[in-house]
Amino acid sequence: MHDIPDDHPRAASLRLRAAIAEHHATGLVAETGPISHGRGEAFDYILGEDTPAPVHEDIRASVALLLQAKHPVISVNGNAAALAPDALIALAEAIPAKLEVNVFYGRTEQRERQIADFLKTHGAKEVLGVNPAARVPHLTSARASVDACGMAKADVIVVPLEDGDRAEALVAWGKKVISIDLNPLSRTAKTATLNICDNITRALPLMKQAANELKGNASEIAKLTASIDNKKSTARVLAFMRERLATLEKELTA
Ligand code: PTJ
């Protein structure tokens, strides 16, 4: 559908844009989904479109949290589904965790079902969150609707690509929240138990790899979860960005 030559220097990035555009046209991606994507792209430029070294540690720690959980759940919105359907399913299978649709914009059963069906066409066996009955306490947005068998009883929830009020409400509800957000300054990234500052398309496969490596290693899992400190992790990411910008500045003025 999109005419992106393989040898285009920005081919990978353009393909992600094309996925957002294509799924925006079908309603899978929300009206403002492309704006969110652009904000993510801007932060990814600062990272050099690569997973920063300290974030590899956050990825291992977040996966340890998921492996320790009794009821881990991965939340899926329109952008996440459009960008990384296979990787979401692969991580859910590796942990194992449940997949649950949770959207902010235009929340209708039709949109919930559209995202769930899309994941199923990619091989997901079960997707929760279609017409869910439970609610996140003290949250008024559409994101408050959660599945009684999913997020309502979850102890650890992966929240990719959302900035707003939900992470805080989930933490207040006693859940541990792992966000995936390229913007380390977003409300979600700051209130999460741990933010993974990376592109979802890179973070999810690395998370799956870490799950396969850590599985069964209880002492390493316990060590990693005990070391979680989101403020420290965010500070490391900001330092990484500052140093990268300083290096780029030096290269230009040398
Ligand atoms: O499908 P819906 O209705 O639930 O809506 C989904 C969006 C993404 C539109 C909604 O959650 C939203 O408006 O999110 P925000 O407030 O724009 O926050 C999204 C965050 O994800 C921003 O901080 C972006 O920097 C970040 N982001 C965007 N693309 C990526 C990303 N982080 C990681 N990987 C990306 N590819």
C-alpha cells in the first residue's frame, strides 16, 4: 500500500508511520494517534533510535516484575496494536500474561472488538477488555473500564504508549505499573512503578528475550525487582539524553 523503498535511509521509521496511517484509516488507531506517534518519534531521535544502555537494565527489571506477578496483564491501545501486534502477543506468551484492550478515545464496544479481533488475526488466543464490567476506582475517563478477569485482578500491568491519569489511578489501586514511553517526562512515565524509555517496537522483543533468559532464576528475579527505582531510572535516561545532545553538539562545532 505504501511506496517505501527498502534502501530509503528512513525506511524503518516510515514503515511505522505507514502502519499508524493505515490503521488510523480503519479506526483502529484513534484520531489523535498520529500526533502521539510524532511525539514519540521526536524523543526517539534524541535517543538515536536505539535502546539506551541503562534502559536495557530497566527492561530486565520490568520483566522480572512480570515473571514474579500472579496476574500480569498487558494493556493494548490503538497505537500499540498498530505498531507491534506480533511482539505484544509474543511477550504475553513468554511471560505468560493476559492481553487486554484498553482505549481512551471513542471507546465503544465496536472499537474494543476491532482491536481484539486484530490481535486475534495475528494469533492471539484470548484478548480481554471487550465490553468489560469492572472499573478503576477514582478514574473518570474511558480508560476506567477494565476486565474483571484482567486488569481488575492484575498485580502487574504493562501500560504502553499512554500519557494521562490512569497510571496514577492504577498505582493507587495497588497495581504495579510498567509503562513503555519514549517521553520520560510524561505523567505516566513519572508515576509508573518503572518506565521503559524506548520505542515499543524495540522494547517488546527485548522484553521477550529477557523473559526467556530470566525464567526460573528466582534469585536474579528477586534481585532485579528489589532494585527498581523509577526516579533513578528516569534520571539515568535524562542524563543519557543530555550527554548524547552534548556529543552531537561537539561533533557539529569541532
Ligand atoms: O487508542 P487510544 O484511544 O487508547 O489512544 C492511544 C493514544 C496513544 C492516542 C493515547 O494513549 C494518547 O493520547 O497518548 P499520549 O498522551 O499521546 O501519550 C503517548 C505517549 O507515548 C507519549 O508520551 C509518546 O511520546 C509515547 N510514544 C509514542 N509513540 C511511541 C511512544 N513510546 C514508545 N514507543 C512509541 N512508538
